[in-house]
Amino acid sequence: MNYLAVSREQEARHVRLLNRAGAWCGSAYDDRTSWLMACMAELAYVKFNPGLLSDPVSEELVSRLEGRVKKMSRGKFRKFLQDQNYDHRAQEALLRESLGKLGFTLEGTFDTEGIQAFLARWDDRLVLSFRGTELDVFRDIKRNLRVSDMAREGDTRLHRGFLEGVQAVQYQIEQMLKSNGNRDLPLFITGHSQGGALAAIAAGRIQHAGGIAACYSFGAPRFSNMFWVRNLKTPLYRVVNAADAVPLLPPRREIVFILAWFVKLIPSSGDDLHEKLISALGQYSHVGDMRYLSNCPAAEYGGVRLLHHTSTLYRLKAAFTMLRSPKIFLRDHSIRIYREKLLVIAERRLSDGAGDQ
């Protein structure tokens, strides 16, 4: 089985791209590397970690289930049971097989405090991939909503929930990087959605003798202020797809300041609300080198373009499209759509004999 390809034709496209010389490169942005990192980010969603129903029944498990069941309708409870009732060993086997189709071997998986990631090896390189937000996992949603709680490190500010997520698995990751001949191999880090924010923070914190070659994030939210990137030595590439709204969250500091100005006009409570709004949301800025995937009709990606810069008007148009049809937001945030568009771009570059546009 192959988690990333539903047909032999798709699998053949992957093989052709991987078999070309220099299938993926080093620290500079590369179209083929970006596609491959999107593949790895998608594979992080394979449920290799035990579900709630995979563990022996304990008092803690009963308490957690009771709290959820009371808030669920019958239909939602049925879906919850279906989502949790899976064979994680079979899922890990699927992950290994899918990685093998890309020429990778699985070095290990991580599952601590609701953070999942895996480390894979391809010849003389390593990839660390973080799983993104799972909407059926309450801990993920709770972590994402901690936008007003920022950790302070000098002038830098970091989303505390994401920072604590990286800290939960950092030691285990660093130990695995020291073993099995991995110590001197360059490391790439990737992730989608919440996983993209975790990947970027990990790129600034993980200690690895072989160095961190690059970090690729897909559809990641803002997670820091503008000062955080000053000491980051790793190239950070931030890929955004069309009307994906997650990269617009939390709102950029300029928008927060404009909103806070209007809030200040509210009689009696305006000044207090102004200060609270600035304190809670006034620090967030995107960091890294952005690549923007243009809008395309559903499943028709032949005309997709990879843009280095987009105007505010262009992004507002995409946002308006999303508001008019919220389903587009869900579609454009899908890591599968990122991967399929990047595959078209990588194939086009190879056929043109060119690199990154």
C-alpha cells in the first residue's frame, strides 16, 4: 500500500521525479525538495501512535472518555469511537511502506503529550516531520487556542503551546539523532498546519551535529514575533496555498493595532479593551521566506504558479473567496492539495530544465 498514491499512474509520477538526478537539494529552496517535504508532512498524519482505545482501560482513560461522552450526540460519539478504534501497528507498517516508496527508511516515531512526529532517513540525509492539528483531538485544539499566552525569551515571543509541544519531544529527538549513524547527517524539518509551526520552532531549538539544512512549513499559522528569527541560522521556507486561512491566524500585528484603535473608541471600557487586545495579539508576525501557490479549479492544477510575493490586494481577493465559500478554506488547507500542486510545479521545472522559479 501507498498512503500518498491511489493509482499506479500517481506512483509512477513520484518514481520518475525521484529518479531524476539531484532529486532533492540542500539549503536553497528547491521545487523537488518542497514537494518531497510536503509528502513527508502528509505522512505524519498516518496514525502510528496508539489511540485512546488501544491502551488498557484505566481510571484516567475512563475519566477522559466520560468528559467527552457527556458533550457528544449519539452520532458524534459513534464517529469518535470509529476514529479511535484503529490498529496503530498496521498504521506504522503503512508509514514504513509509504516511506519506502520514496526511498526512505523509518528511524523512529515520537508521541508525547499530544505531539506526534517521525524521523526518516534517505541515504545521507534525514527528515523530521511533525503532525499537524487533528480536529478530533481536543488537546490539539486547546494548544492552538493559546494565542494570548506567549513565552518570553529576551526580545522574542513564542506561542507557548507550540513551544511546549516542541520541548515535550526535543530530548527524544536529539537522542535519536545521535544514534544509528545519524549524528553527522544533515537534517530537514517539515510539517503542515500546527506541525509547520512546531517544525519552525524545532529548527531553532534542536541541537544536531550534522546541522539543520532547511525547514519547510505548509499552511502554518503565525507563532512568533518578528525578533525570533534574528538568531535562526536555518533557512525557513513557508509555503501558503491560495485561500488557506490558517496562515492568516493569529491576525498580523498591523491588523490588531488597527482593530485596537477602533476598540479604544468604545466609551468607558475602550482603553482597557485596547490594552488587552494589544497585549494578547499584538506581537504575532510571520517569519521565513514565503512561497505562494496560486488558486486553481478543484483538482485541475496544470496552471498552478509558485509566486515569491503577493500583493495585499491579491491576498484579500483570496480571503474574500474563502468568506464567500468557507468550504474553499478547508480544501485549500489540505496538505494533499499542497502536495499535488507542488508535484505539478516540480515536474514542470524538470521538463523545462530549470530549478526554482
